[in-house]
Amino acid sequence: MASVETAAEHERILREIESTDTNCIGPTLRSVYDGQEHGLFMEKLDARIRNHDREIEKMCNHHFQGFVDSITELFSTHSEGKHRLERTQLEQTCLPRAGQYRFCSIMAENIPKLRIQIRDTAMAQLRDFLESIRKHSDKIGETMGLSAARAVTVGSEVSGPAAGPPRGPPAPRVSSRSQNNRRVGSSGSLLRSRSPPVAAGLLSCVPGAQDLVDFSPVYRCLHIYTVLGLRDVFENYYRKQRRKQARLVLQPHSNMHETLEGYRRYFNQIVGFFVVEDHVLHTTQGLVNRAYVEELWELALSKIIAALRTHSSYCDDPDLVLDLKNLIVLFADTLQGYGFPVSQLFDMLLEMREQYGEILLKRWNITFRQVLDQDNYSPIPVSTEDEFRHYTSQFPLQDPELEKLPFPKKLPFSEFVPKVYCQLKEFIYACLKYSEDLHLSSTEVDDMIRKSTNLLLTRTLSHCLQYGIKKKNVGLAELVQVIINTTHLEQSCHFLEEFISNITNIPPDTVNATKLYGTSTFKDARHAAEAEIYTSLNAKIDQFLQLADYDWMAAVQGGGALTASDYLIDLIAFLKSTFSVFTNLPGKVAQTACMSACKHISTSLMQLLLDPELRQISMGALQQLNADVQECEGFARAGPVAGFQGDTLLLAFSDLRQLLDLFTQWDWSTYLADYGKPTCKYLRVNPHTALALLEKMRETSRKNNVFAQFRKTDRDRQKLIDTVIKQLRNLITQHHA
């Protein structure tokens, strides 16, 4: 039991705590802890607290009904006041009843002035408001756009990968009945938002327009003009001013297309404008209506799309187009979140997709040409397993026989192949980036990518390959490597099909799926390279033939066999060296090239004989030519390339061989007797050709025998030539009449 002194001390301390300023309560509390009966003091403190709680409760119960009555009276006064405002005014009803007092006349005189002053002040504040939102619409739009992007990002993280992306920020709404009664400040405490297309927990990260703009000048002016009976005047003024501002907002800067920032500012201004109008629409009971806002948006859409079509057409940077596309998607999704239809914007993005594709093709055209120019057109040497895996990871080479070979070894293609294949995949990725967020189905994305890839193959890469094949200083070895390269790239096209399917989840064998017909590009390039090989080979042969220097009046050589001309020996050596590198060529390209070369040599030698400028040929000259043809035939028999059956390659020289045999053996009786028969020994000798060559020999005989015309042997030879010429002409007349 506490002593009386202790109880008195505790009572003193409690009174001191209740009455002492909080800044000086420290010493008092210290005395509690310095005392000996700390626990007893705490019991007494608890009892004192309970006593105060009971007193507070009694006081609240006593005054509660009065508080309720006051609130009810306040609402009734508000209702009556509003009704009275609609029915009378102080000026018309109350003042006349007050009598002819001086203060009444003064009030009556000043009320109209005060009314005008209030109206003008409110209008001045509205003008300041309109000017402010005109200047800062881009800041408003920037904040709302960034908030929308943040909501989309966070929403995606919350909802998981299976959920679709949110379509914009929550649009602010307010309780309209409260707006005429209280001032709305920047805190936006009277506002509530529509349900957003993101998780409810994300509402706090998306501000409303009221958080950025103080709309009180609009509400105040609307209220005052309504009280004055001038609401229509105010509505018309507000809408007219906002239409003017809309036209300014929708007019892009002339250099908008130069930077992404120019587009961003343009979109932010428009977002800011329509966010404000959407807020006014939902908070002012008809200052603007849905039809007005929709009319403005339709106007805006047409202006926006026209501006984007014009300005985006100047762009030649695919990265800028991609950034612009992402900006338009954010812009569209933001406004769709406020209920504005944006399908036309997505339609325009699909139009821009075509332009983006063209820009990509131009960029990849430069890339492909650089790869071609930097290529060494030589098989890739690999010394280690790591090197081998490095290249096979870049390009899907499947060659079990090559894998079995020991290191060092060579890949069949040059650096051009893996580089081009990697660039094809990079192009596909670039196409995919544009297709993202356009709300397209997987099938539509797959179709767009495949069509673009086909264009890349059939147009861009095809032109680059043709450029590489046709450019100067491309030798036969380079052309051979082009054929090998394009063969491997053609074989890899089905891997590209699988690559596209993997990123779009659309199997390549799906019905109506676009196929990669770009494989024809590699076939065409290979055929062009083959043709170029034949052309280049023939041109090289012509260079050797230009060195031919026959003595067409040479005398007949007796004794041993003649040796081939020097130029022809060099030509055959060149052909042997060339065809040794043709062994890597696929298919029958090597055989075709070899046959083409032999035919070209044969045809060229025949043309030498039949040249109209060459009027005289001796038998000695024909003997030398015969020796050269024999050298060519030896080359053909040796089999310079594999794959020919028997003496097939010798057929290239058969026309020339039969013609030379006919003249060197002077076997005219056989020719004339068997002509036209299928078994004719000289079946490939045309009588016109034989006649032309024989006439050249007759001219030679005449010239040589001018002074020996009385020798019997010469006369007999001349008569024989004349007789054969006559018989040939009769033969031609009989068979070719």
C-alpha cells in the first residue's frame, strides 16, 4: 500500500503532465523515473487515462445530434440557395424590399459593375488558362505518354507473358455534381479514374490530367457565365478557342522529320490537347460534348496521318522509322486508353511497313555489296575444331565427308556465304521488330516477314550477285567460287524457312503460308556466273587467237610432221591450268565450260579460213592449220575434265577435222560420190564452205603459176581445181535449189 506522501507526489506529477507545455515536460518525466514507486505511478496514470476517455465519450454523445443537424441544414441551405439563385437575385428581390436606404441604392448601383468585374476577371483567368495549356500541351502529353508506357511495362510484368499488352493509361473521370460547389486544385482530390486496362494496383503510377493542370478557371468561368445566363456564349467561346488551338497543335514543324524528338513533340502536343478535352468532357456537364470531341478527333486523325505520310517519306534511316513506329504505337495506345478510335493509325503503320521494307532493302543492298567487295573468293581454310565450329555455327553446312577430313582443311565456300546467311537472318529480325506491337496475328507477321525476305532475295541480293559477277577484274577462279557459293546458299534456304517458323510459330507447311521462292535467286546467279565463265573463257581464248600469225602462202613442207603453232601451245597450257580448278564445280558446269571452249576454238579457226579478207590460201598453210587442230584434238582426248563419255569432246573439232582431211587428202571423189548419204565420210563438210576455201586455193594456184603456166603438172592441177569447183557448184545447185 502506497504511503500518503507517495500518492500526493504522484498526483502532483500527473497535474504537472496535464498542464505543462510539451517542451518542458522532460524534467517532470525524469522525476517519475527517479522515484521509488514507478509501477504504482503507471497504474495511477492508466486510471487517469480511462477517466479522460469516459469524459470524451460523454461529450461526443452529447454533441453528435447537433453535428448531424448542422450537416443536414447545410445541405438544405445549399439546395435552397441554389433554388433561390435560379429564381431571384439579391439585386432584383431583396434590395427593393429593404427600402430607400442609401446603402441599398449604393449596392444596387454597384452590383452590375461587380457582376461585370467578376465576369471579366473570370474570363481573364480562363484566357490565361487557355494560353497556359497551349504552351504546355506537349509537357502534359509527354507526362501522360510516359505514364502510359510505364503502366504498359509494369502491367506486362504483373500479368505475365500470357496477358496481352495494356492499351493505354486510365482516363480520368470526376464526380460532376461537386464541380460547381468546390474549387478543384492541382491535388485532384475530387477526381476518380475509370477502370484502367492494367492491374488495379498500378493506378497510382498513372497520373490524371487533374494532377498536371489546375482546371478551376474553367469551372469557375463556366459557373459564373451560367449564373449570368450566358452559358451558351461561354461554350461557343471555349470551343472556338480550342478549335484554333487544335489547328495550331496539328500543324507539324517543317523539319519534324529530321529527328525523333520532332515527332515526339508533335505527338505530345496532340496527346496533351485531347487529354485536356477528355477531362473537360467528363467534368463540366456539357461544356464540350461527345460529338464535339469526336469531330475534333476526326479532324486530327486526317491531319496526323497526312503529316506522317509526308514527313516519314523523307526518312531513309530504318532505325528512325522503327523508333517512329514505336512512338506512333505509344501515341495510339495512349489515346485509345481515353476512348479515341485509332484503327486508322494502325492502318497507316502498315503502310509505313512497306516504306520501312524499302529502306531496309536499300541498306542491305549496301551491306551485300560490301561483303562482295571484301570477299577473297577463296575457300575458307580452317586449322582447328574451334574454327570449324565457328563457321558452321554461322552457316548450316552439312557435309559428313568434310567433317571426317583431318585438320587443316578447307570449307568449300568463301567468307561470302556465312556473312550473307547471317545478314539474311539480321534482315528477318529487323522485319520482326517492326511487326511487334501492331496487334497482328502470328500468321500476318509470318506472311509479312516471308514476303519481305523474298524481296530481299529476288531483288536486292540478286542485283548484288549480278553486280559481283559482271564487275571488272572478275577472273575465272572468282566465277567458279561464285557458283560454289550460290549452290550452298540455295541449299540453305530451307533452314531460313525453319528460322522464320521458329520466331513466328507458324510451320512452313501451313496452308496458304507464303513460301520462300527466293531460292531462284541463287539459281539465276549461278546460271549467270556459268554464262559469264563461258563468256570470259572465250574472251581469253580470243586473246590467244589474236596472236595467231599464219603464213597463208606457205609452201608445202616435206619430210617430218609439223609442230603446232606457239600461240596454240600456250592456249592449250592455259586451258589445262584453268580446268584443273574446275574440279570443285557442281553438276556439269565444268564439262559444259570445256565443251564450250573447244567449240569456240574450232569455230574461230574455221572463221580464220573463211575470212572474206583472206583471198588466197596455200596447201602449206592448211598443213600448218592441220597440225594445230591435231594439238587441240590431243588436248580433248586427254580428258581435261571428268565426266565426258568416250570421244565426246572431240566432236567440237569434227567440222574442222573433216574439212582439213578433205583438202589435205584431196579426197574429192569420195566427197562428191557420197554427198547426202547418212554414212558420208565428210558428212559435216558444207559444200558452200568447201567451195569458198577451194576458190581461195585456185587464186593461189593462178598467182604462183603465172610464169609456169606452160608446165604440164601445174596446168593439170589448175584444171583439176577448176573441175572440182564446177562439180561443187552443180552439187549445190542440185541439193540446195
